[in-house]
Amino acid sequence: MTVPSSSRRPAPRRRTVLASLLAAGTIALAACQGGTPADPSSPSPSSSPSPSVSDVETEALTLLLDWAPNPDHAALYTAQHIGAYDEQRIATEFRTPANTADAAREVSLGRADLAISYEPDTLIARSQGLDVVSVAALIPTALTSVISWSDAPIASGKDMEGKTVGISGLASQLPTLDYIAREAGIDPASITTPNLQQSLGQAILSKQADAVFGAFRNIEGVELAEQGDFTIVPVTEFGVPDYAELVIIANPTRLAEDAGYADRVKRFLAATAQGQEAAVADPAKAVAALEPVTKGSYDPVMLEKMVGATLALLPTEGFGTQSSDDWAAYAAWMYDNGLLETEVDGAAATTNDLLP
């Protein structure tokens, strides 16, 4: 297995089923909003003192995951496992998406309080007018990789010419592949890109595709390395700048106008920070937290290896911190290279104000 090194700072993954989501959305909206919206004329959350946790009743908060539960979510499930959300009086519901590209729309529409998304896709969502902002980096470095069989490796953009490269369906993936192809001097149309959703590993193992793009080096990369000889190349090795792979997004209008919502988000992030700290300090806690929710997806030995590979990428302190300068630079790069149709203020797409 060939695993080129990553680059830049150590510190984006995964269609709408309207009929089912519309019905569910009406119910979820009431649950997510957590009560009557505050009068817009009332003081903003930043100017009003927050009540102490002991004075707050337990309140519900929904988080839409980007994928089925997996080691990328170690901080979340470890926080739940050690009772950190209970301590913060937050009854957190983790929901698996019907569509991996649903996150920004659901948060923008108020049908989920928070969601897991990706830096590139958050910027695309803002360029489309969706009301979202990143409030924390869950995985602060790029995980997305190109994985191919080592007997026919795709180690450069030029190697993709005429090949079938499966994707998982994120809005950012096709524009990124187009960029890689152009930089390599090949026609992007020469690459066949079937949308495989959550079947990337199966597709490469069964050779339905010459390679897959969107697989994560710490999950599919670890799993596939146990089943064959694969070449795993992080997207940063194809000339893509580093970025925060997984981020937690919220609705900025609700944050500004609903002090209760802002306070719930703050308490959720404080608890998640505890979860990350506990997981990094004792990986066995993260494995124990993830075992029940990943049962049937990963065997225990594989889960332990994936958790180890994931935790090695996380900072030991400063949970969730994001650089507005890095976001601005990445947004400018996306626009300059055709990944964004309109310019986006990347610095305004992220905030550290709600972090503990």
C-alpha cells in the first residue's frame, strides 16, 4: 500500500427524497426550534448573559450526521458515552441522513439544529444562498483520497484519463476532479464518475471502478489495506489545498435571533470538546462508545485501527478552532479554479465564537 504524506495545516463526505423529508421536516422543525423564536428586537446572544448550566432544564438538540456513525464521529459518541451532554443538559439526537448532501439545506431550513458537513460543501452552500455557518472543525484536515488497486495505480491526475472513478455524491467532488484533470492536462470528460453513494469500498473491491474518490484515508483506507494491495493518495497530493474535512454547521440567523438556540449550541460544543479530549487521552473510550452504533459495519479489530488513525489527526487541545484566514484563502482558491460559480467570503463562513 502506498500512502503519500499529507500537507499543510494539521489543524469535505458525503439528493433529496422530498416526499419523506417534507413530512418529517414539519415535525422536526418544531422539535429543532426548541420553542418560540425570540423577538428580533431583543438583545443578541452575545449581549445577553447565558444562564449557568445548573439553571437550565434539559433541552433537545438534533444533529444530522454526514454518514452512518463511524470513527470520524469519535468526539461526538465519546461525549455521549461519558455523559458530557447530560452534564450540559443537552438531550442530543444524532440522525443519519437520507442523503449525504442534505446537511446544509436541513440546517438552513431549520429542520435540524446542527449538521456535520465539509468545508468545501459549506462554502458551496453559502454560494447558493443557504443560511449556514461552520461553528467548529470536527476533523481539521483533509481525509478525502483517491484509492486504486496498486497493480493499476492512480497516483496522479494524468492516470485518471479514460478511467472510471467512483464518487460519493458531494457537491464539491466533480468540480474538484475537473480541477485535477485540467491541472494534469487531460479532458475532464474522459473520466467516468458514477455516483456510488456509500458503496465506495465495495465498488473498488469488486472492481466496478478503477478508483474511488471521496473515500477517507482513516476509514476506507484502513479497511481496504487489510483486504488488498491499494494505492491511497490524499487529495492534497493532487494539488488541492488542505481544508477542514468535517465541520459542524449551524444556522447563523437563528444564532443571532434566538438566544436559546445559541446557548444550546454553545453547550453542545462544550460537551463535544470534552468528548474529544477524553477520546484522545484514552482511545479505548472512543472504541467503546462507537462499538454499539457501528455494530455490523466494522469488526472490533478494524474499528480500533480506524479510531487510532482518526484520533492521530486531532489536536490535543483547542477543540474545533478554525482559521478565518484559511477559510478565506480556500474560498478564493475554489472560486479561482471553478469550484465556486460566485465569490464567497470564506472568513464569514466560519466562527469560533461559540467554542468553549
